[in-house]
Amino acid sequence: MRRTLVASAPTRLDFGGGWTDVPPYPEERGGFVCNIAVARRATVRLSPRSGHEAVAPATPDRLVAAALRRADVHDAVVHIQSDFPVGAGLGGSSAAGVALAAALHAWKGESPTAQALAEWSRAVEVDELGIAGGRQDHYAAAFGGALGLTFGTATDVEPLALSAVARASLERRCLVAYTGESRISSATITAVLDAYRDRVPRVVDALGRMARLAHDMRDALVAGDIDALADLVDRHWRDQRALHPQISTARIDAIEAEARRAGATGLKALGASGGGCVIAFAPDDCVDAVRQAIAPLAEMLTWQMDERGAVVAAHVDEGGGATG
């Protein structure tokens, strides 16, 4: 009797370099992203199909159908759950894609590397679904932890070792606020890419600075210098906003104003923005004040760093008993 597989993958906070992982920028100029995986995970349950049962109604049908087709799996039912808001800019769709990739490969008795899972998941989004996007979200979901990601004709993954003190400080001082607004990720990415292909100086220059800032963020994280990281994130936000007028919103502007008034030293929107989540860095003595200032405007999300990456977390008998 086949068993049910349960796989999960983390979402991420992108500190810097996002957009430089989206082709053709990496191949032409070289991109770099600094991000960190967080313990808000997408979970996939893959179970044997009975009768005419197919994709569970609550699952994202297009992603699941594309992944099943690419994996050539026809005898499974997919259920996807998440413990993060939809459209939050946390790389949630990629986390679901990587978890699904891990489950499908395990279903077939395969054990791909984390890098292979990331690339397989991205291929489903890009090749099967035609979704514009980069690689960083898939790599964060597959590898976990803090990463320095170099993008070119190939992708180089550098796990970043954080001290216990640095990790605790980062988790306390980096506040995550969900605006409640839906992101327009694909449309925004397409517009920015068009501007890059047209060599619009404002966009080309901003992307170059963002990649360099991400390198410096990598160094700040390894050194445990959260003050430096906050300053770099703040500088990155200025360049990020310059890419497209819809990257910020009136709600994000209001959150920024209140956070800075309460003492925040660094702030940026996550992902492609147009809504989603905002991170705000606060000095140790201002964390509570910044949180209270933002709370009336957004949902505050708790988070912790997640070092596990994608895992096939359990094998469950069809009768419901856990076996490993």
C-alpha cells in the first residue's frame, strides 16, 4: 500500500539584490541576492488517488497540474497548505513549488539535490506556466538558512553562518508587516525587465547598485552587524523604488512614515512589491515603539530563521499512522 508523503519548504525575506536574479540581467551583468529563509512554510500532502479524484479543490490548480505533468505523475492527489498570507511577497508560490517538487520526486523514489529542486521548481513556473521571475525564491525554499546567491550563466550558493547572537538580534530587530494589499508581481517584473532591455539608465544603474548593496549585506550578516544591515537595506529601498512607480503604494508610504517617526533605521518592501510585506529595522531600544507605530496600518507577522530548507517531513500510512 502506498503511503502519503508530506513535504514542506520555507518562505524568505529578501534583504537585497532582488531583480538581479531575473533573466537576462544575470547572464549579461551578473546578479547577487542576499536573503534568509523563514519558518513560515508551504506544506504539500501527496496521497494516492482513488477513483476519479484529482487535484484537491483548495489547491492552486495551475501550479499543481503543471508540476504533475512535468513529473509525469498521474496517480496522486495534491493538497497544499501554507502558514503565510497569500500575495505577501515572501516567495510563497515558490515555496509551494519547491515543496511540491520534493514530494513528487520522493513519490518517484528520487532524491535530487537542493539545487536541482530549486531549478525544477523554477522551470515549472517559467517554462510550464510562463510566469516571469527569478531564481532567489526557489533557492531560499530549497536550501533554507541565510544565503548569498550569485547569479550568472550558473547559480552559486553560499550558505551564510550567523552567530546565535546575530540571529537573535536579527529576529528581534527586523519587523515584518503585511499590508493586506495584493502584489502585482508578474506585471511589475515585466515592466522593469522591459526598461532594463531598453537600457533605461535609471533602471540599469539602480539594479547595479542593488547587487553591490546585496554583497555588502552578505558581509554585514556574517559579521553580525545588524546596524550595518539596516542601513544597507534602507539604501537598497531607494534604488528599488526607482525601478517602477508601482513598487511602493500609499499604504507602504504610510507605514514607512510611521516607522521612521518611531525610530526605524531601515525599511524596504519585500518581493516585487505593489503591496505584500514590508520589513522595518529598529534599534534595540525602539523595537516596541516601531512595532506599535506600524500595527494600526498592517498585520505584524512573527518570524524565525529556518535552516531546514525543503524536507519530506513525514510518510503517513493511508490509515493515518505516521511511519517516519
